[in-house]
Amino acid sequence: MTDRLRTPDVERLLHAFSTLDGPDEVYAFLLDVCTVREIHDMAQRLAVARLLAAGEHYDRISETTGASTTTISRVSRCLNYGADGYRAVLDREA
């Protein structure tokens, strides 16, 4: 499935992100290519990943972030069995 996702357009999107210089440029790009809801959802998922990595329980994570248990479960699966994207970000934040 991952290989089918990496189309030429996706490759160009990945390259576009890699060319940006700092949070302000990334923010401007996200504002242009995503809806406010999409940006919020991605930020929420990252917050969920942080809390899961810190050992928080689902109930506390839901209370803190407003995320559904479905979202928390999805992020947990990614942390445990995914492509290690969350791990890369979390390791660099530490």
C-alpha cells in the first residue's frame, strides 16, 4: 500500500516540505494546502502520540486532547506498527 501512495505527485509534495525553511514557512504552506480542520486534526494526532509515548492512558489523552478513542487507537497502532514517522518527530523533540 505504501508504494502505491508514493506517486510522482506525492513525491513532489514531500520534496516541497523538505525545501521549507522553518516553522513559519511550513505553517504558510499548510494554510495554503490544508483546511483549518486538517491542520487541527494533524496537530491533535501529534499531541496524542506525545501522550501515548509518555505512557498516558486513553481516558486521560481523550480528556486532554479531545481526541476520540478511535483516533487514539489509530495513533497507537502507528506508534507501534507504523512507518516510525511519529517516532522520528518525537525523538527530535526530546
